[in-house]
Amino acid sequence: MTAAKHSVPVTAILWICQILAAGVFLYYGFLKLTGSPGMVGLFEEIGFGQWFRYVTGAIEVTSAVLLLIPAWSPFGAALLACTMIGGILAHLLVLHAPLTNPVTMLALVSVVLWLRRSQIKAFTASAI
């Protein structure tokens, strides 16, 4: 799978987005996985049970690592985009909390996904 050739400024923006998103998702994923009282309370309020906190944390940590591997970063970004859409829905429908954080993170991983879209196209073309 080959990455698209971007200009130096676009490549810099891409890596900044990937590293920033990876750091944020590693942090919050580890908080979920280690049972931070704030995360336990948040997922209690959501009402799906604590198993969902573990699943979400595992997705976030795994996807954050994938963001740092160029060949796999679009797949990590796609998983995180889906996770953030779920987070936005939870904030809107259950938590009635501000959407600032999940929308910001969705935007960040969407930039990565958009700039790495040629890799997904190449992967799907080779899989067919």
C-alpha cells in the first residue's frame, strides 16, 4: 500500500494531526481501561455498562497506535471517526453535555482520513 505524495506543509499538517490525535486517544483510552473514577461515572451515566468502557478504551488505544503507523493510520482514523460519532450521539442524547471535545476529535481524525484516503482506495482495490 503506497501513501499519496503530499507537499511538505500538507505532510507536516498530517503528522501533527496524527500525533495530536494519537496522544489524546491514548490518554483517554488509558483512563477508560484503568478505571478512572471520572470514566467509570461517565459510562455509568451512559447506561451501557462498564464493559462498554473497556471496549471503547481498547478501540481508542489500538486506533491511536495505528495512527502512528503510516500504512495503518487511515484505518485507525476510520475507527476513531466511528467512535467519535458514537461519542457525539452519547453527548447529545444521554449526557446533554457540550459537543466541543468529540466534534474537535472527529474533525482531527477526519483530516487524517481525508489526507490518507488514497491508501484506503489502494487497499480496497488490492483486496478485490
